[in-house]
Amino acid sequence: MPGFPMLEVRGLHARYGAIEALRGVDIDVAQGEIVTLIGANGAGKSTLLMTICGQPRASAGSIRYEGRDIAGLATFEIMRLGIAQSPEGRRVFPRMTVEENLKLGATVADVKHYDADLARVYKLFPRLEERRAQRGGTLSGGEQQMLAIGRALMGRPRLLLLDEPSLGLAPMLVKQIFATIREINAAEGVTIFLVEQNAYHALRLAHRGYVMVNGRITLAGPASDLLANPEVRAAYLEGGH
Ligand SMILES: Nc1ncnc2c1ncn2[C@@H]1O[C@H](COP(=O)(O)OP(=O)(O)O)[C@@H](O)[C@H]1O
Ligand SMILES: [Mg+2]
């Protein structure tokens, strides 16, 4: 049951020098939803998540979070408002242990919640608890992905941005990670904006979806409609998932 508007992106542009990566993007995410953004490599998906987090800056358009324009804020201020990102490629600190990595995610949260938040992440990802003293760089790809999501959750976000959590994972692990994302949303009420190239799994998980092509949204709708849409099937689903 979607609630009030949480994230409202309007006419958003962002560029890297001469390259315009976002060319007028409109996205809405309501409180309690899982919304996915699918699109081919290079479409601008990661740029959108990064622009929401303040880096790169929006060159035009607006980003409202819980009714407030955040496009001019610094990244740490945006995080403090309850947005957390699990970036593409996981970016765990390889020399630090699992627990030290998780602790880093907690710096913006109230320290008195630390033990409870750690217990919550270990409950979602028992594998991380087993490996709490192991260095991040020695984890498998799937475990590193769990660690990146766990670290983002340590900041107690109300809006969780996930960039390709299934990238490079074996099919069994993809299922597991997506089941955990569903649990984070359903059991804990965290709103989720999920960027994926794995369109099949993302659309099966999400309530609504958007398709991005060359920095623009070309299709939007309920995830089940997009899954059945012949254009989407031809471009993102045929030939196996
Ligand atoms: N740091 C950067 N500098 C210059 N161009 C970039 C940078 N990051 C991404 N781009 C370009 O912006 C476009 C969108 O990239 P990206 O947002 O990473 O797409 P996606 O996540 O959908 O694969 C691509 O053309 C990419 O080459
Ligand atoms: Mg990307």
C-alpha cells in the first residue's frame, strides 16, 4: 500500500563535462514501495542514483525527498536525512573486517542504536555474522554484496538506493539477495529504489518500474505490466534472464 510521496525527481539533468548522462528524468517513489529502474549498460542508471546522493550535481531539474528539495545539499547532509546507497561494484573496504565495514555505515546514525542495528543486519544476513572478523576483500562476490547492503542499512535509512545488487552473482545467490530485499521492504518498511540490468528479477520483485534509455525515461508503469510489455520483453527479457 504506497503512502506519501517520498522521492520526486522532475526534469533532472546531469552531465560529465560534455557528456549529458541524464536528459530530463522524472521519477516518483512513494513511501513503502519497491520501485525499479531498468535499462542497458550506459543508460544513466548509476548516474541517477549518484545525482540523488549529490555527486554529480544536478545541472537542471529538481529532486525532492520527503517534500524537501535536496538537489543543492552535500552528500553527507542527504545521507543524514535518511537516504542510503549501496553502490555498484559493492565498494567494500578490502583490508577492514566485515564488522569494521558495517561500523562505517553507522557513523551517521545515533551511536546508541549501534548494537541493535548490527544485530538486525546479522539477522538479515547470517553469513555476515559468521564472517564478522574476516577481511572484506576475502569475501565472495555475493558476500560482498550482502556487506554493501548491510552497511547501507546501518545508517537506518528510510529510502534505500540499490545499484545492481545482482551484478556478477550466481543465479542461486541472486534469488537470495532479492528475497532479502523484499524482506527489508516488507518486514522493516524501508522504501527501495532498485537499479538493475537483471530486468526479469527486478520486475518480479518491484511494485512499479521505469525503463531508461540514453538518459531518458521511455516507459513507466506497474512492474507486472512492464514484464508483459512486448517492447520490454524484446529489449530486456528475451534470450534468457
Ligand atoms: N565519471 C564519469 N565520467 C564521464 N562519463 C561518465 C562517468 N560515469 C558515467 N559516464 C557516462 O555516463 C553515461 C551513463 O553512465 P551510467 O550512469 O554509469 O550508466 P548505467 O549505470 O546505466 O550503466 C555513460 O555514457 C557513461 O559512459
Ligand atoms: Mg550502472
